[in-house]
Amino acid sequence: MIPAFWIGGASVATLRIATFSMACLALLLTLLWSRKLFSLRVALIGGALVATDPSFLLFGRFEWGPFTTNFLCRGAGLLLLIWAWQSSSSARRRVAALSGGLALGLGIYSRADFALIVGACGLGILLGHPSLTREILRDRKTELVLAGCALLIASLPMWSSALSLLAVSSSIADRGYLTDRLVVLWNVLDGTQFLRVIRSGGLFDQARSLDLQGGLLGIALIGSFFIVGLDLVRGIRQAPELASRDPRRWLWITTFAILLGTLALPGAVRAHHHLNALPFVQLLVACAFEVVWRHSQRTRRGWIRIVVILALGAVITTQLLIVVETEKTISETGGLGRWSPAIATLAEELEATPGAEAISLDWGFHEPLLFLTQDLAVQEAIWSIPQAFAAGHPWIHEGDPQTHYLVHAPPYDAFGLSAPMLEFAKQLPPDQVVIRPWLNHSGQVDFYSIRFVQPHRFRYLGSGRFRMDGLPGS
């Protein structure tokens, strides 16, 4: 992002263009490695399914997760490792292996659960291609060591997080039951998850319950597991030696392992977790379409090819319809709740106010303000408060009349501090506090900024209890 901001300036437009450019580059790398591993037809169909997927088109501009960075890392990593296996030059193989391991390691560094992708890919090779595993250990030991060392070194800062992810504390693990994760997974597959989040204002529980017409990718995936699986079994019976080299074995196992592993991951109830399966899901669906197409050629049944074309067109069309509906919602509302457009106006006003300071008492304020301003002093109290308590003392902040405390309006409060903070401020004399509501395009209150008119010492004692020193009546 630094080169993009240096060229185009740190603006929202530059951010969106740079992020989506990374997503498109990741898609191109995916086309290259899937072409090498499967076929041109599979690569093109899989690429079309990814390119029209609402998650790719919307999260690819939003960088939630971080989705585009992860997608780029797995696209580059898999392409380089395939080169390391297929190249006839030992020097090129070693450079590719080192670079591929580095790319996958950086993926883990960017987000700990990327380790699940690496593990699933390895499991796919071990279980699906034991003879290939023996060949790698026999003929590619140097490349294997180089890739492994590069991966470990690049991911070193994230080791503790990756290892502790499965042993996460109950305070995080209770963020979602298995049924919640299944619902989010299905909403990601049918393409409606981003639309749900936008329409609910970031209320994830409410987003799951919205009645929306989804796309057909999820249904296609279920059918693809059966179609490709049956074709693999048929290949084993007819030509075991040839079937042992079929890369679809690896894809089938890897896709299943990523989906199952993500569902088992504590707290994996957000879309970016389940997007670990992109583009493996789309490539498996593409393989299924290819199986049916080849069957129609062998049996000379033209109507089957017509059905294949219509089915593929239906999957792509329903995905694009969801993209259009999402874009329409964003244009009409500008965002709601935790995605309020008013945050840009707040940032502009605070940037123009000498000595202004913003204290975030809920999730969703800190990063936008950091990005949209140059010199604004900001603090994310939702993280400094537990740090203060862990150190054995209450959270204390020395403020002045230019200190703005930011809280969400019900029901958008995520950390439970907004309601008690508003109640505390409303109990003060009106001439001692300014409570300003910030509205969205529909005229609804998304959040509040609270400013005390005198210098003060503000304390949070826990359990929703605030205390103020320096103001009469507090």
C-alpha cells in the first residue's frame, strides 16, 4: 500500500484501487497455477466463478481480514511451489521453492488462520498422493527444506498466535456456535454475506437472520463434491496408476479440509475466515463442470452440454445479481450503523479543530479516523481499558474540552461501553457536557460524540461504572 499511497496520495479512492488491484493480481496468479495443475478449461471456469463472486468483488475492495493480502499470498505461494516441482532447472526450482515458502509464510504472518490453508494443502498431498510425497522426499529434499525454512522464518512473528488459535480462551470461543459458523459459511457461498452486513449496519446476529435470495454456488459446491468424488473413484477402479497422479484428489481433500477446519475454528464466525476456501471451492466446481462436459462428449449427448452451459450461466448470473443489489444498497444508504458515512464528516471536523482528540469507546472508529486524518490524536480505549485492568488499576484518561469520546447508538454497541457512557454523560448538568448525535442518510443516529467542557480526569472502574474528576456535578 505504501507505493500506492506515495503515488496517488492517502485517499479512499487510492485505497480501493490499490486493494482491488491486489485482488486482481491474486486472481491472475490463481489462473496461472490452476492452468498448470488442472487444465485451461478448469482455470477459465474457476476464474470466471471467482471474478463474479460477490465476496471477491466486494471484500476485494474492502480488505477485511485481510482478504486480498491472503488471496495474493496463496496465489503466489502455490504458483511458485508448482514451479519448484515442475521446473527442470535446479537453480530455478530452489529459487521458486524459497519464494513460495516465503509467500505462504507471509500469509500466516498477515493472519494466523492462514496456517489452516497451508495445513490443508499439505494434508491433500499426504492423503491424496502418497507416491508424490515419497518422490518429493526423494528428489526434492533441498527444495522442501528451503520452502519450509522460508515459511517458518516469514511467519515467525505469528507463531504464538497461530499455535494458540486452537486453544483460544472461552471469551473469544463463545463468539459463535457451530450453527452460527455454518450459517455464515453458507451466506459466504451464496454471496449474500457482505449485503447482509451492510443492510444490518454491522449487526452480525441480525445479518444472519435477514431473508435474502442467495446465489447458486453453495448448491453447486455440494453437487461438485459428489460429481468429482465419484469420478475419482471411477478413475481408481479403471486406471489406478493414472488416478494416483490426478491433481483433483488434492483439490477435493484440500477444499474439504479447509471448510471443515474453518468450521471447527473457535470464533471463526466472520466472512473473512470462510474466504480461506477461495479459490479452492470455485476450482472444484469448475472440475465438476468439466467432468459432466466430458461425459456428454463420450456419450454424444448434446443436451447435457446445454445443461452444463445453462447451469454455469445461472451460477454466474445469480452472483452478479447479488453484486448489483449490494452496490445499490450502498449507493442508497451510504452505510448504516457501524459502517456509518458520518465518520468521514467527523474526521473532517476533528482534523480542522486545533488540539482535537478522539477516544474510541467502541469498535469501528479508530482505524477510519487514523486513515482519514493526518494530525488527529486518537486512542482506542476498548483495548487500553483491559490492559489497564490487567496491570491492576482502572483506566484513566486526562482530557480537555477538545477531547471527543465516541460511542455507538443502540443497538450498534459492540463492547458494552456505549450505553453506560451515554447514561453517565446525560446525568451531568447540560452546561458541562455536549452530546452530539451523528446521523446516516436515513436520518437515524449511528453514533454519538461526547465532549466535556472543562479539563478533566476520566476513569473507567469496570462493570459500566465511570467517574469524572474536574467537573462540577460529576
